[in-house]
Amino acid sequence: MDNKLTIRKLEKEDQPPFFLLYDADPSEEAVSDYLSRGTCYVGYLNDEIVGEYVILPTRPFTLELVNVAVAEAFREKGYGKQLVLHAIEMARQGNYQVIEVGTGNAGIGQMALYQKCGFAITSVDYDFFRKHYPEPMFENGIECRHMVRMTLDL
């Protein structure tokens, strides 16, 4: 069975996959902001939504990958990597020079994935999640407090 995703840009008339967007970021306000300023891409396998990501320009020549999610049934199968590599390719095609991503300090798997795709840790935004989210978030038994910023020069 082929596990290559079909990834396509979400068009304005398409319904965003909110179940995945909120899985990556529980803030409705943040997700609404991402979607209004960025471009959402959705990965499909046999017409079933497997995952998504959102990219948005932040500074001249810089694009940020702000929301990456894979449906639970499809995790640990390489689909997240396909989505991240696709985002990198979209940044290159858009003539961006840098792509950035931020993830929580407790997202051990996410940090590993981004580094496998070429990103390097460049900074930490201390207490980001405590400042910007009303409820504490936990992952892997660890409180998600800090935003780990990662960058890839294209």
C-alpha cells in the first residue's frame, strides 16, 4: 500500500480541518488568526484527511510553519515528515530564505521531527504558554511552558 500523501492547498471555499487545527493549537483565536493570515495545506490518503499544516509570512523572506497536526490514527507513520518537507518545499518555491517553526518544550517527538527535517533550535521563548494560554498544557507528562523556536535556512 502506498503511504504517499496527496497534499493540496485549502481553498477559500473549503472547510478547514478544525479537528486537527485545534489538536495542534487549542486556541480558537490563534487558529482563526493563522487561517486569516496564512495558507493551510491538507494531506489526504485515499480521500481521508491525514494531516495539515499552516504557513504564514512573518518578516521579509521569512515564512513560519505555525500549525502541524496528524490525525491520531495516522501518527508514527511518516506523514508528519511528509507534511513538514512539503512546507519546506512551498517556502522554497515562494522564494523565501528562511522557514521557522515553534513547538512546546514538552513536544519531544515534534522537536525530533523538525530536526530530522533540517531545522535547528535557535531560541526559547520562556513561559510562552503560561503567558498566552489560560490553562496549563501537558504533553508526555511534562508541562508545556516554553516555546522552542527552530529555524531552517533555505
